[in-house]
Amino acid sequence: MVELDLLVRVCAAAFLGGAIGLEREAHGRAAGLRTHILVCVGAALIMAVAELFGAPDAPGRALAGIVTGIGFLGAGAIVRTHDIVRGLTTAACVWLVAGLGIAVGQGLYILAGGTTVIALIVLVGLNRIEGLIPTLSYHTVTVQGQQTAASDLEARCRVMLFGVGYRVLVSRQRSG
């Protein structure tokens, strides 16, 4: 009967991890449905087995191992290209579903289910709200010209960029 309880925990983890993974999959993210299910199921399994067969401190040590391992997995989802960083939300989701697996592995179904609902509200609901918030983006444009034409070139660029809604800050470099 104990194994049946553990199997229920693992199945619940698959369902909750799948709910988060489905949203990530729908947005074409690198860590999608399968990854989220496997992370959640793996964390639940490790916690359940640690509780069943381990010493009294085994669940705590298992939890620490899961969190450390997931940190490495999440770091692999983050990609930086020049000034653009992508994958932070996906990494956070992988970390979250590991936490869901930990909770379910310990039999905390209501906590894990409620957390899943909150996460889906954040991922789906806030996505719509974010579209209404104007974003501030920093980019660098370098303009070079002959000394005599530099002022005229700078003025033309400033007018052009300001005309399409960009704020222009000038940083003068000394030639040496």
C-alpha cells in the first residue's frame, strides 16, 4: 500500500509539472512539457524515497541535493547574447516545478496545487498585463565622422532617433 501512495505522489507531480510545462511548450521555450514533467516527477520520487528509506535527516539532504542540481539545470536555460538575456522565466519555471515535486513528494498536495495555480496566473495573466506596460530598453549606437562633420552628423542622428521616440544620451570619447 505504501508503494501505491508513492505512485499517487509521482502521478500528481507529473500532472502539476505538466500544467506548467504545457504553458512553456505553448510559447516555444527550450524547457517545455517533457522537461517540466520529468523535473517534477524526479523531485517527487527522490523526496518520497528519501522519506521512506532514509534516516530522519534524509528528506532534508535530498531536498538540498535537488535544489543544487536544479540550479545547474536552470543555469543552462539562461542565454546571454550581447545585451539580451533570455531564458530567465524558463529557468525559474524549472526551479519552481522542482519545488512542486518536492512538495508533492512529501504529500503536500494542497500546497503544490495552489502554487501551480499561482504560477499559471503569473505566466498567463501577467503576460497580458506586461504587454500594457511600456518597456525601457537600452541600446548603444556609435556614430563616427570627420571632426568637421561630427557635430552635423550628431545633430542629424539625434533628430532622427528622437523623431521615432528614442531618448538620446551623448557620451563623448576623447581621441588620443
